[in-house]
Amino acid sequence: MSVFFKEIQFDTSQDFDVVDITGYVNNAIEESELSNGIVNIFVIGSTASVSTVEFEPNLVIDLKSAMERIAPSDIEYKHHLTWGDANGKSHVRATILGPGTTVPFKAGRLITGTWQQIVVLDFDVPARKRRIQLTIIGE
């Protein structure tokens, strides 16, 4: 059993961006030279999440609408009193979805559904440079 670490970075847009990172993850698995195992995808920071979705424009709109209903932008968050940064909703949304996910791979390829992609959901108010830690475990 071997472990391979890879960090990827990219810029996101402000106030809820959804970025497909499936290609980055596939490239890291290839770089690891491991054939079978799992990859853990973890976003560093407390205002973003990692998940799998059918990455298409209307679903992204649906996700944004759902998050607005769950943790609305237009209410007061006590977190704003702590830092004055107006991103309480971002922390709440990220906490609900969690910072990471684990996906299996076989023969060097992710085991995902036909329309299933790995995405980073950046809920923060300002645009950010996001860092994603990939931990690839396998043989």
C-alpha cells in the first residue's frame, strides 16, 4: 500500500462558485502511478466544500437556490460580529456539506457515474485562491 499527496490550486469567483476538479483528480491519480485505491479530496479552509454532482449549468443554479433557502444571504449571522467579514452564510453552508469526499479508483481511473463529477463549492463572499489536498492511497 502506498500513499501519494498532491495539492492543487485554482482561483474561484466571488459569492458561490462551483468548479469541476475531476480532471485535476484524474491527473493526480495518473501521476501517483497507483492503479487501484481511493482518493480523498479535502478543501483547505472553512468556507468551501467538496462533493460530487452532475455538473451542468441548470443544476448549478438549483444548488445556489437550495443553499439560499438553507442559509440565506439576507439574514444576520452572529459570525459577522466576530470578524465583520459578512460571510457567516459561507461558513454555515460549508459546514453543512463538509470539507471533503473520498472516491475509489480502479485501473488508474475514478469510479464515478456517467454524469458524476467532483466539484469544489466555494461559498465565500470574495473571490479566493483555493487549495485542495489530494491524498491518494492504493497499490
